[in-house]
Amino acid sequence: MSAGRTASTSRFAPAPPRNFILPALLLLVSERPGYGYELVPRLQELGLDHVDRPAVYRALSQLEQDGLVLPTAQNPTAGQARRVYGITTDGERTLRDWMGVVKSEHDHLSQVLRRYLATGTTDSVLAEVEGGWSTALGSGWSSVSPTSPTHRRPEAVDDAAWPPDHPPAPSFPLDPFDASVLTTGRDHREPLPAASTERRCFRLIPDRSAVLIEVRSTVGPLSFGAIGVTGTVEATVVDGAVWTDGPASAALEVDLTGLRSGNSLYDAELLRRIEARRYPTATVELLECAPGDAESRYLLKGRLTFHRVTRPVQGTIRVAPGPGGRLVITGEQVFDIRDFAIPSPTVLMLRIFPDVRVHLHAEAEAEEPPVDGAADG
């Protein structure tokens, strides 16, 4: 594809498989016999929205010629006799073979999706949130995360309450000078080179920023995602890396009413349980930042306000340079929802366990002009 070509003009425009109408019709008439006009909306329920009535009639004729379906005449209340199709014995065997092909293709395509998600690009995260892929792919995780204090009582939030079989909460140097070397290799005690530093305000790009919440349930993993995270980050940038010796400042906001899983029943129940109408946003305020143990990783302390409850939080994020001078911010943390006065919810007949994993993927672009007092040296 040439650089100036868009997806809408490409000959490789996305489209569903063309021949799937044949096994789909066999499946439908195996469930119950049907006639052409009535089968169109049933095909749409399977996601074949592009199929029209002439295509259905042509496919039924082909299946009839192959001996896979057999029509019977039924008299309507008015007009000519209606041809109602049912599946034959040969059709049942062919449908079984087709389902083997569908299963194989499903496995192969699922692998393609997993590899795409593993790229970790912004667009792959946005696609996952939009499509509810984690739930569809069954992307599970361990029953008890090593960073999740799942046995804590709701009122116990300090480190001492962590059970002995879990590692302690990660420690953070209260004085950023305690961590001697940044990812750039400079010592914190070196004076900042004024010519290469400036304190900037970066604003999150909502349509490039998303949060994904993974939960465990009695029937397997589910995920709820929302695109449109907003907020600002103030940071001193040294040769393209974040310098942590200055005061940390960041505030993020998530619109909880936008959480979606791809299943409208699950979505409605989740929003009801977390009282999203009454408490529509979750906010994160950054208090401290220190360099982590790997390149572009940082240790953070802050406050999370969710469901009218504010709790101290800490974790690790990665900040990497993006296109056009942007910052790409990624991280994840496990929370116990009982700490925020939310009982472990039951969605329909499913029980959701209290430890949930939250992924953040955000892009932020610098505002102009730089923050006052940026290059003091």
C-alpha cells in the first residue's frame, strides 16, 4: 500500500469471509427449518449483515443441488406456496465437517489476534478495547496475582495487612536522590543541563488513551474497556527521557460510563454495581515519582478516587517517546474492589472475584508554551 493510500481506498479493505453463508445456512436450518426471507434476519444475528435476499436464495439453491438441504412446500395465508428448507443427512455430515474448518480457522485467527495484541501498540490496545477481544479470546490470568492483596478486608489498606504469602508492596524512595541513576545514566546529583531541559505540560489525547479492566469470574475471564482517558502530566524532559528530580505532577480521569465488554447485559450490570450514574468518573493523582529498575520505567505513588472512596496507590509505569514528541505511557496494577466499598459483584449468574487488573495505555502531547520556570538549571 502506498504512503498516500488510505484504508478506504485499498483493494484490501476489511471484509468477512464470503463463503461463510453456506455453513451458516446449514447451521440455521439444522436448528429449525426456514425459508429464504425468514433466514435473512437469522443470518444477521450471526454477524452476516452484508448478506441480502438474492444471495440467500442463490446459496439455498446451491445447497439443494448438492443434496444438503431439502425444501418442502407450505401454503402461506395468501400467495404462492412457500419453500421451507430443512437439512438432510448429508447436510448434517457436511455441517460437521464445516464446523471443524470453522474451529481451525478460529484457532488460527485467534493466534493472529493474540500476536497483534502482543505488539503493545496504541492501536492494538484501542482495537482490544473496542472489540472486547480479551473476553472473546479467553485471555486469562492467575487466580491470585502476586501483587493482589486479595485476602485483605475492605478496611485494611496498609502494607502490614498484606498476607504473608504475598510479597510486600513495592518500596519507593521518599527522596528521589536515593535512586542514584536515571535510565539515561546520569547521576541525580549532577546539575541539570539547562540547554537540554524544559518542564512541559503534556495533555492526554483522549482517542489515543484507553483503560482496560480484566476481571475473573466463575465462568472465565472478562474484560471491560473504555477509550477517552483524559488528563495532564507535567514533566521535565532531559534528552527525551523523563527526569525525576523535580516535583511530580499528573492527574488522570476515566469516564466509567464508557466501560464496555462487548456484552450489553454484562455492561449494564457492571455499571449498575459500581453506581456509574452516581459516580461517573475515576481519578488518579500523582504524588511522587522515582526511577525504576529498568529503562523507561518509573515508580509512582498517588491517590485513586473511585466510587466515592480515595485510596493511596503505588505501582510501576513505562514512559517511552512517541511520534511527534509524544509520551507513550503504559502500566498495569491489580486492585481489590472491596477497598472501594464495592462488594464482589454478581453479574447475571456469574460471580466476579474482587481482584481486578487495570491496564492503562495513553499517549500525551506537549502543550505550548512550556511550563514557566522550566529551564532553571
